[in-house]
Amino acid sequence: MIYQPPFWQEPRKTAFESVVKEIDGDKVVLEETYFHPEEGGQPADKGTINGYQVKDVQKVDGVIVHWVEKNDLEVGEEVEGFIDEKFRYYCMRAHTGAHLVYGAGRKVMGDISYAGFDIGKEKARIDFETDTHVDNKKLLKLEELCNRVILENRPVRWKVLDREEIESSDEIAFAKEIPEGEKVRIIEVEDWDKGVCSGTHLENTIEVGRIRIEGKKKLQEGVTRIFFSVAEKALRKDYIDKKAVLRTTDILETGTRDMPKKIRALQSKLETMEKKVDELESERIEQEMENFDRYGSENFNLLVQTLSTEDVEKLSHKAKEEIGNDEIMIIINERETVSLIVGVGEDVEDISANRIIRSVSQEFGGGGGGTDRFAQGGGFNVDIDNLKEFVINLLI
Ligand SMILES: [Zn+2]
């Protein structure tokens, strides 16, 4: 006969009396316990035995073992157990919620299998084996179905069945491997989900309160994890989201439903403006490039320009285009730091753009590089006029 822990029949009982059966250090076994061990994704109950904190509850070789803080309990002693009611109730809600999400998953994703479950502090997760791509639309549908079933207040029942009965049924889900033994425990949310489960549940769906699908994560090909929160945890997140939405509608001066439309309109306006700014900046750079300071030398013409632009890429591109064969072009750009572009025309001999950048870096820090014909650098610790003077002295 399968061992049927008392919390299966009475999940709401959180105060009980029992007798210490075995003690080994901090490990305590009772004749009978209502403490749920960490099992099947449900965390261990919290609580006390004769006032001593229960730190953990695990099933060891089929026996429920309590890890109790330093105590003077003795074998044969009568004890009182108290289970943290709030935490147990949260687990009952989350566990019942998982059955609702699973049932909804079958409807939304079609052919699914159960691949794991866990109740966390803020949210729970359930893993589905499915080839269906779970997009936002499907997540919304899952949430809608779950909350509809909550409001319908369907009964939740549990019973112990013969193993054969379960193996011949294809509607029983929520556990890939049926635990060993002749008898198996089944949880059933009326006309919604039927699965093998050893956890603690509510007797109805309405007490789940609210389910919020928090998101998904693709664990591997064919396995998708769905995160969900229940009851107060879900409501608190609703509130936080609503606050953010209201703040956004205030900023956008629009209603909730028009938010996406308004944001898209702003995005498109921004793109147009960026394009315009880009064009104006191009024009400005072109104009400035017509006003180089020119210095003559026997072997080349030196052109020097100082300016300020963020669009260094455009500047560098333009410089490359404009260098005459007998010219050396120096562009000093001052933005957050001072940067330098050096171009050396094809007919100019014995002068390397790369070497000029290196000399500047040696003198003023920063860095950069390039070829003999074209190089650029930046991060120099010098002001624009002193750099100009330095480079001119270097060349003439
Ligand atoms: Zn369950």
C-alpha cells in the first residue's frame, strides 16, 4: 500500500500532535507529520516542532525527515508541530496554479508534455515539452484561460488510483514518469487538468486568486519554461506595471490603448529628424573643409582645419576623398576629447600619417594608428590650439 502522508487529505491542517520516532543529530522523524518535504517542485514547509525551528524537510528512502535546530527532543516524546500557514497557503495556490497553467498549455500549445516544475519565492515555473513557438500572444492566451478557470471556481479533487488505471489513461498528465508502486495519487481540476502529483492543493480554483504569466525561456530545442506568479505576488506585479503604464500615458499624453501608436509615431518622427540632422552636419563639414588654413612648403601643401563634430566617420570619409596628391591634410576635431585625422597625398614623399599620429600620442597620450597615407587617433590630452601648433612644427 502506498504511504499516504496526512497532508494529502488535510492540506490545511497546520497544527498537529505527534510522537518522536527517531532522532539522529539534527534529523528528526515523527510517527506522523503534516510537514511537506521538498518534493515534486514544492519546497519544504517551514515551521516548528515543540518550538524548535524546522530548517528543512526531505524525504529520505521514503521517510519524511525534519532537520530541526539544536534541540533536546527525545525518542518517544510527544510533540506539537506548527507549519508556517502563510507559506503553505502560498504553495497550495502556486501548486494548484501550476495545474491550471498546464491545462491551459494543452489548449494553447496543443501537444505538450510535462518537463519540470518549481515553486520559487516570487514566482513559480513550469516546463513544457513542446515544439510550438511560444510567443507573446500565446502567453497572453495562457493567462486569460487560467484566470477564466479561476473565476469559474472549479472543484479540485485528489484521489489514489491503481497504477493500471493511470497507465491506460491518456488524459493524465503533469508527470512524465509515474512514481513506483501499485497506487498513484491523482489531482484533478474538473474538466481542465488531471495529473499525477504529491503536492498540497486547494479544493477549488477561485482561491488561486490571480495568475500572471511572467514570461518564458527556451531551455533547449523543444522545451519551454513558463514563469508565473499567483495571488498577492501577481497582484503586486500588476500594481507595479500599472504604475509604469500610467506614468507613460502621462508622459505621452495619451490613453493606454493608444500608447503603441503614439510611440511608433514618435519613433518615426525621431528617425526623420535624425536624418535631417545628419544631412545638415554633412553640409557643415563640407563647408568647413573649404576653409583650410594653408601652409606652403617645398615638397607639399599643408592644409590644417580645426572643427567640432560628433560624426568622425563622416569627417574621415570626406578627408580621404579630398586629399590632393601634393597635400598633407590635418583635421583636428574637438569633442569630448581632441582627435586627429592625418591624410598624406600620393606624391608626398618621406612623410607617414601613421608616424605623425604616433608622435602626437607620445607627446600627449591617447592612441590611434593607420597607414603611411591615412591615419587617425584620439584621446589626446592637449587643447586644440596647442595640438595644431605641435603638428605644424612637426611638418614645417
Ligand atoms: Zn500538484
